[in-house]
Amino acid sequence: MEDRTKGILYMLTVVAIWGFSFVATKVLLNYLDPATIGFTRFFIATVLLFAICRKREKYALDEVKYVAIAGFLGITCYYMFENVALTFTTATNSSLIGATVPVFFLFTIDALRRKFSKTTKYIGAFIAFVGVGLLILNGTFNLNLNPLGDFLMFGSVFSWIFYTLIIDRLGSRNMLIVSRDLTLSGTIFLLPFALYEAQDLRIDIFSQNDLLVVVAALIYLGLFCSALGFLFWNKAIHLAGSSTTTNGIYLLPLVTIIGDSIIIGNVPNIYVMIGTMLVLAGVYLSERNGNGRMKDQ
């Protein structure tokens, strides 16, 4: 199997896992505060990754900085920006802004290379974003501008973009070790936020059933979404390229809608069907005749 194909399979696996993470987080927010959830899930991920791999990587000095910054951006900044933003803006605004990651990633790498990508990539990105918009808005255009919340959400977008660029730079390293070390870094940076919340700690667990729900959700987020999710995503960036992997973000709403249909029984409407076709068409157009790597776009 070609490396690019392996990378795409890794990416699709993570998209499937992350598509359900919103449900688990939403459930946990009924019992715990955001930073507490974030620190706990990534602490679990750190322990698991160190249990799987205890080897040490001999990083160059600048690589140590990159790993630490990657953890800070991809875990601490992304998670905190997104969750704090949700307290000021709507879930719809957050979802739409979050879906701009592939678009701004394309702009960013073109600016860094001082060279425009193929026109088809821009057209594909636009089509896919319109499709995501249809999926999220579901035929109802109801956007309320919330400057602070929306600005914070863009903070999460650019945190993820620069995280991706750093992982691309660390591609020659063992991705299991890199993922383990950056998860540790991100968890350490989350600790002050969790300690701040601990001053007025909220643990709304009143029964054994509540406890089981919380434990199950934390295990899902820690094991699958954080440990395996970040490991597989980083491998996808290394094997399929940063651009191809980032385009997988367009597919997240599709997974959420599929889960919604299976678990809750909601039947997709015409907007969902059209949006799905546009997303798939846009991603196909963006990826046609390309290998997803920065240097070749």
C-alpha cells in the first residue's frame, strides 16, 4: 500500500473518531468544567502513550522547541480557544469558523511559499466550504455576530494551522514519540487552566450511572480522540501531506450527521444531501492530481 493511501486511511479513521467527540464533550460539560475535561483527557492520553512507548528521541535543540510549541498550539491553545469561544458565540458560528481551517491553511502555505497553488485547489476549497455551510446551517441562515467569541474561534483555527505546519517539519521523526511528547507538553500547559478552575470546582456527579457516563466519555476522549487521534493524525500528515490531511476537516460534519442519524434517528434533509455532495466534490477537486505536500502544491 502506498504511503499516501495509508495516510488517507489514518486521516479518515481520525475523522470518524473525532466526529463523535463533540457528543462526548457535550455530555461531560453537564458534569465537569471545560479545562478540567481537557486536562483529564490529555493526561489519560499522555499516560497511555508513555505506556505504549518508553523510548527516548534525541531531538536537536530547535526540535525540542517545536515539540513544546506544537503541544501548546495543537492541544492547549486549540482546546481553550474553542471552549472559551463557545461561551461567547453560538455553536453554529463556531462550527462554520472551525470549517475554515483548510481554506486558511491553503492561504497560509501559499503566503509562506510566496507562490499560488493551482486554481482547482481554491475552487475545490470554496465548493467544500459551501457544502459544510449547508450541512451546518441545515437550510436556516441564522448567524449572530459575536465579535469576542468569533475572534477566539479564529484563534483555534490558526492554532491548528501552525500546529500542522510544525508537525510537517517534524516529519522525519518517529510520530509515536513525537505525539507522546507533544501530548505531554500540551497537558502541562493545560494544568494552570485546570488549577484555576479547581478554585471553584464543579463536579455534578450524583449517582453511579452519572459516574459511569463520565468515566466512559473520558476514556473515549482520552484513548481514542486524544491518544490514537493525535497519533494517527500526525502520521497522516507525514504520509499523505499536510494539505490532504487538513482537508479531512471538511468531512467532520458528515460523520456527525451520520452519527446523529444512527443514534438519534434524525433523517437527513435535502440540504444535508446537497451539502454532502458539495463537500465530497470540493475535496476531490482540491486533491485531484496532487499529493497534499506543501512543496508540491
